[in-house]
Amino acid sequence: AASSETRSIKAMDALSAHRITSGQVVIDLQTAVKELVENSLDAGATSIEVRFKDHGLDSIEVIDNGTGIASADYDVVALKHHTSKLSSFEDLSSVTTFGFRGEALASLCALSGSVTIATATASTAPVGTILELDRLGRVSSRNGKLARQKGTTVTISGIFKPLPVRRKEFERNAKREFGKALNLLNAYALVPCSHENGGVRLVVSNQLNGQVHVHGSAHSRRSVQLRTDGCTSLSASISTLWGPKTLENLVELDLAFEVETEKSVLRRQNAGTTETYATVVVRGMISKFTLNCGRSTSDRQFLFINGRPCSLTKVQKAFNEIYRTFNAAQAPFVAANFTLPNGSHDINVSPDKRTIFIHSEDNLVQTLKVKAKR
Ligand code: ADP
Ligand code: MG
């Protein structure tokens, strides 16, 4: 009797399954951009250009001058769980990059109309190779050549087209989504300043569909949204991005404190070593407490761990609370980099990698509050 019944639970086909899990890695325009820019930084780029077409609806292109991709890696570059940044789970506590799961390119392939990579390494430049990838991240063509200096260009066209509902949503909210992506890119424009190794040049532009006619010939309108020359200090970057007026309203933030780490607690229990604390350094700028700078929004709050933008909800809340005790009317501008020593935090991240959970976050927030009261 059992054999005459048809089974109702069936295995999903590989592409559908891949598309669904990818939708959790790249949830919106902002996460797509974050993944691509992180890849460029991980590749040691000192210059990154982000080109949107039609607010990203048409395409998103990230051009860098990083190491490029070696030809031996072409076939696996966009395969799920293939990464050059981590080879075993144990490495997780020591990685310094935020790319380590090998999911971003694979997910973007599954979620886009098309993904193309143009890349050249120091040994192939000035000749670059064009890789066309299919939905499963496999290389469908590697025959294209172009003139290219060392570095990589990733072009994502028709993002979310394979997910019609999400695509519709993106089309409806394209300008707002673009605004969020720009705000994230502002954070990256501040990054170099929290790094010792100087500045990354960042240029962000958007080209609107439809052409303008100049002297009888058609030109598309590409407008620069953001440009930094790789400033060497945080204050210089803030001034470049928002003008010297903004800078006048800020004071420097410079804190160092000890937090107990879970790892050190374990170590103490096991081996009885004295090393139970880790030093956390917080550097950046925050609105003057007494000042009415007329803004009360959270869109100018930028937090970094070891120079990488991330959202730390509890820490952000703590900054707002501390600030409110001085100035009830508004939330502050904050740009703060947390330098955490290796092993004091694990990079436990939400699937979209926007929220980072640190072992000692509660501890850190408490210490921050106590420090601020002094
Ligand atoms: P992950 O960053 O987690 O390793 P990704 O899917 O983002 O995974 O990228 C896969 C691999 O492709 C990376 O590990 C890296 O080797 C290579 N890669 C991606 N983008 C770039 C780039 N802009 N420059 C050089 N290599 C890149
Ligand atoms: Mg990555």
C-alpha cells in the first residue's frame, strides 16, 4: 500500500536551493556592495572605484588595483565555500579579513542577471582576462582579453532578477537602497584613517539611464557621488566628505581600556596564566557634547573593528546613551575604530555580515560607559 502513495517530500534542485541560501547572504544592494569592496580591500587595493548604473538597478561595478586573481583560481573563484582566506575552521580566530566563507561571489552569481570578472595579476598585466560566470558560479567563458593594469573588476548586472519579488522591491525602493549603499561607502571612505597604512582612494559614481545630448552627440550622465584621495587622517577625511564645518563640531575620541575576554577566562582556568585581559583601543571623533549640531539621526554613526566597518548595535546604543546624558536633544556624529587584539573577539557574524558579535561586547559597553562618566 505504501508504494502506491506518492512521496510528498522531495529534494529541491540544486539551483533553487543555492538561490535561496544566497538570498540570505546578499540581502540588499548595500550587502552586495559591502562584499565587493571587502574583497578589494582583502586583495590589498589602494584604489577602489564603485560605479553604479541606474542606482545599481542596471549594474554595479567595483574596480580595484589589488593583487588580481591568478589563472589557477579562475575555475573556483565563484564556487560556494571556496576562499583563499581561510583553510580550516581553526583559522577563524586569527583571520584579519572579513571574507572567509567563500560565499559572496557564489551568491551574487545565483542572484544576478550576469556576473563578469576582469582581472590581471602583476605577471599578466597589462593583459587581463575576462571571466563570465554562470548562475552556479562556474566559468562559462575565459577567452576574453582586455588591456588592464594589475587588479580586478567585478561587474554585477541585473541584481536580484532571479528573485522576482525582491527585484520588484528593489525597483520600488532603488533610490533609498542606493542611499544606504552610499552611506556604507562613506564608512569605507573613512577606513584608511583608522588604518596605519595610509589611504585608500575611493571614487563612487552613478550613471543614470537615458542620454544627454551634448553638441549633437549622446553622452550618458555619470555623476560622482563621493571621492576621497586616500586621506591620511580621520579629520581630513571627515572634512573632505562633509566639509570643515562638520569637523568644527567634533572632538577627538581616544580611549584605551582592558576587557576580560572569554578566551582569557578559559586560559586562566586551564593554565592559571595572568593574561586575562585584552587592551581595547578606541579612536575616532564624536560630536561635542555641548553643541547643537542640528542633527539627530543615526546616519552619521560609523563604527569599525580593526579598521573594517561593521554594525555593533550594542556599542552604538551605548554611544547614544552616553551622549544623551549630556545632550538630550540629539544623537551624536560618531566615527570610532575599535582596535581589538587577536583572539579577544570572534568574528561571529550575521549571515549578511553586517552585524558582528564580539565575545566581550557587554563588557566593552559597560567599560565604555564607566569611562565616559569620568
Ligand atoms: P571570500 O571573500 O569569503 O573568500 P568571495 O566569494 O567574496 O569569498 O571571494 C572568493 C575568492 O575570490 C576570494 O577568496 C579571493 O581569492 C577571490 N577574489 C574575490 N574578489 C577579489 C578581488 N577583488 N581581487 C582579488 N581576488 C578576489
Ligand atoms: Mg569576500
